[in-house]
Amino acid sequence: MTTGGVLRRRPAQRRSQERVERMLDECALLLDEVGYAALTTKEVARRAEVPIGTFYQFFTDKQSLVRALALRNLEAYLDRIAFRLTAAPLTDWTDAVDLVVDEFVRMKRTTPGFGVVDFGEVLAAPGGPALPGTQRMLDEALENNVVVADRLRSLVVESLGVAPGADLSRAFVVAVEAADAVLKLAFRAHPEGDPDLIAECKRLVRRYLSDHLRQAPVEGG
């Protein structure tokens, strides 16, 4: 778990770590069941079988709980991408686009609460719109998509051996923003994500990033 930066105190013992994980798990399930507006700290604590006082030892309010959940989601997403890159090294940079989109779609379909809170933004309904004030849940100084873009860029740069730079950083921010908008549209169109729109998302991002990545060397290629 990598949510220490948003917790009031870091759980030092296994029992405390398990309690925090249970609270995050129940938060995710409740987001699917009742949505963010009806989510309460009292119900999260009850479902997680922890005293409400224990909840407030680690979280200040439900927003800090959801922020911790978003960070956990992002780390799980990046860990999965890193694992797949290690298990099957890329043979072409366009494979990275498919991998990144496919993992996001998989989490939308299978991860509890991800349809309401993925990497910070709190959605009023699948596909948006986002609730005001939730665009900087991962980092108070940066918008969520900027944080996601930077972390993805680091993974891809390492995998492809691409030289980092301001142009590439900006390109990844634009690509993440564009993909986010199209994927929101896909999940508004269908609860499981419209497959044609998901395919269009990949096509759009591949074409946009082609000028930045098509000449990049591929490790093992």
C-alpha cells in the first residue's frame, strides 16, 4: 500500500494495515452501491468492522479516504502495467498504447469503485461528469491527469529507451487527457465500455503519439 502521504498516520502494525485496507475495500464497494454523495464515514467504519475512532486515526474525512483509494488504484494500475512490460517486453511502441488502455478498461470493468473514482476524479455517474473540486485529488499542486501522465511516461521511457524531455512530457499529458475524454464517452455509451469507442481511443492516441515515439528504439527489438 502506498497511501502514507494522505493518511493522518502510517499504520505500523499488520493489524492496523489490515484495518486501513478493509476501510478502503468497503469504501470502494459502497461507491458502487450508493455513490459518493451518500458515502459516509460511519458506514465505512461499520462495514469494515472498525470503531469510528479508528477511522479518524487514519483519515480526516471521506474525501481523504477517497483520495487514498485513488492512490491505491493508480499504484495497482501502474504495477500491473510494469508487470506486463516485464513479462512480455514491447516489440513496438504502439503495443504500449494498447496495454495502457486495455488495463484501464479492465479496471473499469472489474475493480470495485473504479467506475466512480479511478485516479482521483469523483464521477457523478459512469463516464462523468466529475464533481467540482476533485481534479487534484492525487496531488494538491497538480491535476490528476498530469500525475497519471508523468507516471505513465516514466514507465514507457524506461521500457522503450526514449530520451525524456519537455516535449514528450507535454505529449503524454495531451494523450492522457484525450484518452480520458474518449473513454468517458465509451462508458457513458455502454456500462462495459463501447468497444468501438475504445478502439477509436487507441487509434487516436497512437496517431497523436506517433510523431514523438515512432523513432524510439525498443529494448530487445
